[in-house]
Amino acid sequence: MTASQPAASTKAETSAKLAFRPLPVPQVDVRGFWGDRVDAVAAKTAGILYDRCVEARMLEQIDPDRPSPRVVIPFHVSDGFTARTVTTQMFWDSDWGKTIETAAYSLYRRRNPDLEKKIDAVIDMYGKLQQEDGYLSSWYQRIQPGLRWTNLRDCHELYCAGHLIEGAVAYFQATGKRKLLDIMSRYADHIADTFGPEPGKRKGYCGHEEIELALVRLARATGNEKYMELAKYFIDQRGLEPHYFDEEALARGADPKDFHFKTYEYNQSHKPVREQDKVVGHAVRAMYLYSGMADIATEYGDDTLKVALERLWDDLTTKSLYVTGGLGPSADNEASPTTTTCPTKPPMPRPAPPSAWCSGRAACSAWVRTPATPT
């Protein structure tokens, strides 16, 4: 067995699984310093997040009873940061997923009938929007219909699904309402029918990791092992040759070399995950990937993933992590430093983006909470 191959044992065959699992919302009660911050989120931030989504016209995009807002945020042609194939409007479903997840934790902490009613209405819209085959993407249904699953490298389709799944699991655990959980289970069923190692299925994975850890949470919440197997597939498939992003680009008539970030290190698909030994590329994507790897290592007793994670953890903590817990300081692309250590004096990235303090740190926390993470 080479380093790039997944472990041969299956979940049913191994007894090496760890007993630890992250606790569901109702089993967590945070007080003290962090409790005050949680209370502030419940009292103010959760509602503000919803209001910001409405102000940005995100409700219009997910509501099939309203006219499509069309392209509100222009495609990024020359901003130097995002690929010209992308507008951040494509990612609005992920913003709703994060908003729903925040609301879920807040509603469990503090009753807020008005916020709960608003979130229920958002969920109803997604229920109406979902297609018969389970597919659900407000962008590809309302703005660019007919282009689903044509650019996984750039367009965050599975990433958006992942955040909606996480919102669905949290909302179910916090409120007992399972409508969004059922909606996202149907979507996960569609994804499982579309992607996988079986003949006739696409051999792809997302350019922005997130779906992997979300599917693990969905499997744990529903008891449906199919979702765990799908998460494992996305981990195992990443970076294998022939490279899916090359094949995908050719299929849509594009040059694979015409990639804004130039290297697949940016999305951690430059090598199979078990061969990776350095934290490279977009920091949040990397942390989400490692979190998913740790989850799968736990569920399947996969020592080949644990060995890779130990190498990556050592690289992260000795070369790429600030004392604040921040990472991804590049001012251009939220990436880990290309030098061997974090920049601490001029010339430093200018200005260091908030991801060095917020997004990257939060994503790293998702990795740290998993039982297979080295300590």
C-alpha cells in the first residue's frame, strides 16, 4: 500500500474507532468569559446576520416566488484576489447556512420567537426551491441555470451545500425542527448519486473544502452511513491523477492552466491527502480539509490519515500559526505564508486580512475539536 492509498479496512471491520464525538447543541452550556460572548451573539449578532443577508438581497435569490435578482455582485475580472469565473454572490447559500447555524446556537441559548420565525421562513423558501432530484443551489437554479457541477474548482457548489448541511444539523439539534435536515438529506442523496468511485459517477470534489466535515455531521445526526461514505470518498479522491479539475476545465472548453491561483496547492489538491506534509494554500480551505480528514480517521480507524495529520499539525504549529491562533496572513489570497515562518516584521503582508484573525482561526478550531487531531 502506498502513502496515497486509503486504508483497506472499512468502518464496519475496524475496532480502532475512538469513542469521542463532538457534543450536540443541547449538551453544551458555556458560561464565564466565553458565555458572555455567546450571550452577546444570541442577543444581537444572530439577528444582525439575518438583517445583513436581507439587505444584500439574499432573500430574493432563494425565494422562488419572487423574480430573480440576477447578478447583483459583478464577476471579479481584475480585483487580483478572486478568479474571474467567480462572483461572491455564488456563495450566498453558504451565508444563509452560517446564519441559520448561528441562529440555532442562539435560539437554544435564548428564546427569540421573531428570529425563529424568520429562519423558519428561510427554510420554507429552500424547501420550495429544491428540485425534484434533490438538487439545491439558488445560484445555479435562479441565476445561471444549466451549469450545475461544471466548475467545482472555482464556484463553491459543494461548499455551499456543506454550510447549509451544518446549519440544518444545528437547527435540528437546537429546536427539534427537522424540515431543513430533511431538505439537506435529500440534497446529500443527490450528491451521493452524482459523485463517487462507481462507474458513471463524477470523480470530482470541491475546490473549497467544507462538504467533507458537514457530511460527517449529517451522518452522525441522521445515522445514515451513506453520508459518512461520501465524506470519505471526497477525502480519498482529492488530488488523485488524472486531476479532476483539469478534466473538468477541458470539458467546459477552458484551458486547465488558465487558473487564477496558478497552482493546485491553493486548494490542497496538488497531492493526494495522505502524501501532503506542508500546510499550503488558502488557510480556511486547508483547515476544513484537515478537520474532515480527522473525522474520517476517527470513524474508520485510518492510521494513514492520522500519520498525514501529524505531519501537517507539526508544520502548522511550528511555521504557520500566530500566537493569537490566526493563520492565513497573505493580503492577496488568505493563504498560508510561502516562506518557512509567519511574517512578524517588515516586509509583512499589507494589510493582513481579517482571515488571519477570524476565518482561519475558526476553521482551525474545527480541526482542533476533532478527536484524531494531534496534541
